[in-house]
Amino acid sequence: MCTYCRRSLSAYPNGYIDSKTGERILCGDDARFFNHSTDPTVADAAGNPYECVALRDIALGDEITSDYFLFDRSAGEKLPGGAGT
């Protein structure tokens, strides 16, 4: 990785270290914190897969969830017991 890229990545806190490669991954997608549910609280906005909309009111302290099967073909292989299939 070039020096400029390293410096740029260190300036942004929205990242994580990839456990397989050891590289820092810059991520602006907070959906990585959403858990799976067959009755999700959010879904992709119509026409924009990079934006989520609430499907109902979400109270303070409620979990933000999405239906992994709507965007991940291999969700059944990743979830314990193929949850939600």
C-alpha cells in the first residue's frame, strides 16, 4: 500500500483491520453493525442500495436489523442453522 493511502486511512476512524490480510479496511457502511432478522427494522431504499430506510419506528435502544437474505445469496451458509430460510 502506498504511503499516501496509509496516511489517508489513518485519518479516518471508520475502518477495521481485516483478520485474514491484516490490512485496514475503510468502511463508510454502518450496515456492518446490523443483525439479521426475518422481521427487519430497516431495508435498502428504493433504487439506492447504499441507503437504508426504517420500516417502522425504531425506539431508543431497539436493535437495528436487516434481512440478510435480501442482499446476500450465501446468507444461509453463514448464519447458524441457516436462520431465516
